[in-house]
Amino acid sequence: MVAERIDGKAFAAALRAKVGEHAARYAEAAGRPAGLAVVLVGEDPASQVYVRSKHKATVEAGMASFEHRLPADTEAATLLALVDQLNTDPAVDGILVQLPLPAHLDEQAVIAAISPDKDVDGFHVINAGRLSVGQPGFVPCTPLGCLMLLKDRLGDLSGLEAVVIGRSNIVGKPMAQLLTDANATVTIAHSRTRDLPAVVRRADIVVAAVGRPEMVKGDWIKPGACVIDVGINRVPAAEEGKTRLVGDVDFASAVEVAGSITPVPGGVGPMTIAVLLRNALVAAHRNAGLEAPADL
Ligand code: GUN
């Protein structure tokens, strides 16, 4: 059996188009476009690429994009003052501070300063708490995107065995919560898990989010399982001096066993920005006292 490839790129493009339609309707109803502010501190090359992509996607969806670039040696007080200004700016519905921040800045303190109702990353403890107790809030973009792909592929997740590998605040923990809320039976595996291959072999759904290149092998996968690979790892390519992107799953062996699998690149990656736009538009509706569209 060869697994069906889950086309995250196509799914993300469709979601962005849908966000664009709703964004146009929102602008009519609210008298202004929904707005997303992105803050980048320093010159980390990967972050610069992400921020540029977010800006482009925001504008393409018909939303207002406010970009703030600050030098790497920006003082905490300056960054916190900017966040405060964005919190009170009525044109700004969502705020994203690109991580990682330079080492001298306290990420938790900066996240805590963002208004929870504009925290479209879903990183604020208030939003983590809302997810935990089942109140409406904002859910981190990557795990929400994974859930969308899973539901699209599998439909009802009730009763399925899910194993999430990785326990980060950004992916693993919210992913486990979302799967639990969708009535899956969830195991969180991590670096101290005993006999990880045996644990993964139980799973109808595997979500790999550990940041270890090609760690999950095909013979760990239950035949027919749905495999979601969140990893984005750059490794040396066969050709001297070149690199290539691989996931946390050994795609070549897993594709022979799984029922469906996300490729890297082109699987989970494109979903993150699409869900960010979705979250920003939901924030705009809530902040304007409008009901967010049910199909977003
Ligand atoms: N850095 C890499 N991914 C993300 C993300 O989703 N949000 C933020 N704020 N920073 C990131």
C-alpha cells in the first residue's frame, strides 16, 4: 500500500481564498479592512522570510498588513511600548511578534503583554487556558492547521487513537488538546517515552513535532494510519554544499505503510500562514462585535 499524499499547499490555498471572500464582506460590514500587525526584532534570515510571506499573504487576502521592524538591540521597554500601542490601535485586529526574539528579550513577558483578544498566535496564557477549558479563544496556527487536514482526510475523529510526538507549547500540547476535544484517544510522547516505536504503532493518527530529522520510521507506523509531519529540518543534500528540507518522519519508508501522509515541504508548512489569516479575520469579527463566519 502506498499512502495518499495530503496536499497541504492546495488546502491552504483554498482556505486563503475563503478568508479573502469573508475579508471582503467584513470590510463592507465594518467599514474598514481587518488588520494584522507583525513585529520583527532583529535580522534572523528565516524570520525575515516568514515575515515577508505573512505580509504578502495578508495583503492578498484583502486585509491590512502593518509591519514593524525593530533593530536587534531594541530594549524591552521599546518593544513593550509598541505592543501596547498596537493593543489600543482600532485598525489592528491581530498582533504577531515573530519568534525567536533576540536573547536579551524575555519572550514570555512580550507574549503576556499582547492583548489576548488580539493574540492571533494563541500563545498568551489566557488563550492556552481558554483552549484547556473549552472557551472560545485563539488556538496556535500550526496545530489548528493539522486538525483541519486531519478532519478533511478522516472526517469524524471520535474514538481514534492519536499519538502526538512532542510536547511544546506551540504544537504538541495544543495539538493534544484539539484531538482530545475531537474525541480522539490521545497519547503525548516525548524524549523520555519508553519504547516510542511501540507507542506510535498503536496510532491511527500520528502527529510528529519534535524537530528531529526523519526520526519516525516506516516500521513504527500502523498500516493505514494518517501521518502528519510538522517537522521542518534542513539537512545536507547529496550534492556537495547543498541542503534539503526533511520532516520528522522518514517519508520514503512511511509512505509505504501509512494510509495518508503530509509531505515536507508542501504539507503542514503552508497551513500555518493560512490559519494565521483565518485567526486574524476571526479576531476582527469578535473585536467588531460581529459573529465570525462558521465555515472559517
Ligand atoms: N516563528 C516561527 N513560527 C512562528 C509562529 O507561528 N508565530 C510566531 N510568532 N513566531 C514564529
